[in-house]
Amino acid sequence: MDSIRSALSTVAQWLAWLPSQLVAMVIVALAVTIALSLHKTARRLLRMSLATRFPYVIAMVQRMRGVTRLGLVILALIIAVPVAPFDANTAAWIGRCLLIAVIAMIGWGALTALKIAADLYLLQFRIDTEDNLLARKHYTQVRVLMRTIDVLIILVTIGAALMTFEPVRQYGVSLFASAGVAGLVAGLAARSVLSNLFAGVQIAMTQPIRLDDAVVVENEWGTVEEITSTYVVVKLWDWRRLIVPLTYFIEKPFQNWTRENSALIGVAMFYVDYRAPVAAIRDKLADIAKASPNWDGQVVNLQVTDCKDETMELRCLISAGSAGKAFDLRCEVREKLIDFLQREHPEALPRKRADLVLERASHGGHVSR
């Protein structure tokens, strides 16, 4: 550092015949150029020496390139400004800017390091598999906590930068000292932000929802697509997006179809005539389930759940490995059972009693009251 400062001092002496402001600009530009060249050379040397043996290290260096570049430029300016012939006011102003830049660099570095650590942790989980419950659990925890910590780091960084200004510092001290009506108003204004922030932490820890969970919210079925620090994006079945505040999932009831696992039991209801052969329909349901790729081999059952004035109510239960497969399986069961009844047991389809009376009368049958 001393050698660089002495070299810049020598350059300043060579350029003493120029106006002082121009000399200062040349020295600053030279220092920044040297810093950028050093950064580029160091990155190239690291890639050449570590690319084959430590690819993760190279990836992290690549992710941190903006922070390290800014750090070297700040260091170069810290060395160059005392050497450059700036007047006292300009030097003080540049020093204040450099202090803010250092604070911003620390905050940026903390955000980048947090992102790198989260990505490295999540590398051990695969979310693109069929049984991804554990992966979704960790992805949700990491993503929600990351967004919460990001907000805290940004607030601390902005607060630290603002506190470098004396008027702001005095205002902050007086505001905290009074802690009266102004504090109450600020607390009320930030209530929704803080409640969503705490709700995000609670969701990350207790996990009532996770990424890719199948949920029913406001009578709409969809999957959790994104969880931010303030709201949740639910992708509905018709590709619409339902935006829900985080506090909704803490304060109101909702359905989570994949809370413990992704397997579900689907229900298909049928209303048939009293002449319907229940045993034959039950056997046909089992055949449909066994032939379907959506069935997981766990549950297939048919029961008569109600008897109404003109029809019997049949409830078909079939299980599937996921909510989407359960929906497709229910539709498949309805379609194929209806086709089966139409072809082999048309008498099982529900009919009005008056229709039967008229049909018998048209065939010369005896009509009884």
C-alpha cells in the first residue's frame, strides 16, 4: 500500500504543471484503472489454477466478482485521495462517499454470501423428483428465511449509511429519546410490514405451506409457486395467480393437500338406479384402477353411501401419488364407469319413475298406481 501511495505521489509530482483538479482526476482514474486490472488478473489466475480441481470455488469467486471489484476500487480510492491535490472540502466529501460505499459493499457482500451459502445447502436436495417432500421442506425454509434476512440486512445497511450523516443521526437520537406520538405512528405504519415479516419466520419454522404444495385458498385450488417476504403466489389450476398475504396462512384456515405427503384419495360420486349391479360396478372400478397409470396401488373401494327417492348414491374411492394424478384418475373413473353402464347395464342409469310407467304402457304392460 505504501509503495502504491508513493508511486501515485511521484505521478502527482510529474503532473504538477497541470491544474490541481486535473491532476487529482488523473490520479483517481489511474488508481481505479490499476484496481480493475488487478481484479481482472487475479480472477484469470484463479480460474487457471483452480478451475479443474475446485469448480465450486470458481463458482463462488464468479458470484462475488462484483463485491470484490468494488472492494478493490474503494481501496484504490482510499489510497489515491490523500495523494491527489483535492481541497479540504472535496476530500471530506469524497471520504464520506467512500465510507457509504464501504457500508454498501459490506451489505452487498453479506447478501451475496447468504445466497451462495443457501445454494450450496440446497444442492443436496432434488425438488424435481416424484417424492420431493423433504426437498420442498428445506427449500421453503431456506427461501423464506433468506428473504427475511435479506430485508434485515438491507435495513441495517441503509440505517448504517444514513447514520453517517450528522443531521440524520441527531434526528434518530431525538426520535428514540422522545418515543412518544412519533414512535406510536411509526409502529402503526409498520404494523403490516412487521406482521408479514414475523409471519414469514413462523411459516419457515412451522411450515403450514411449502413450495409446490397443493392448497385450496378462498375456494380456489392451486399450487404454491412462490413465497416472498410479504406474500405467497398460488398458481391456480387454470394458470391464474392468486396473491395472498403471508399473514393469511397464519390467521385463517385453508386446505393443504400435501402437508405430510403428496398421496391423496380421490372421490368420484355416482347416482344410479336401484337396479344397478353394485358388485359388478365395484369389480369394474378395480379393473379401471389397476389399468390406470395414475393409480398408486393403495386404495380402491366402492360403497353405497346413500339411498334417495329415485337413485342410489355410490362413492368411489381411489388413491393417487399426487393431487394432479388424483384429479386425472377421478375423471378417468367417471368416464369409464359411465361408458361401462351405458354398454352393459343401461338399466342402472338413473331414470324417473314416470318414464318407467310410460315405457311399460307403450309396450302394453300393466300400469299400477
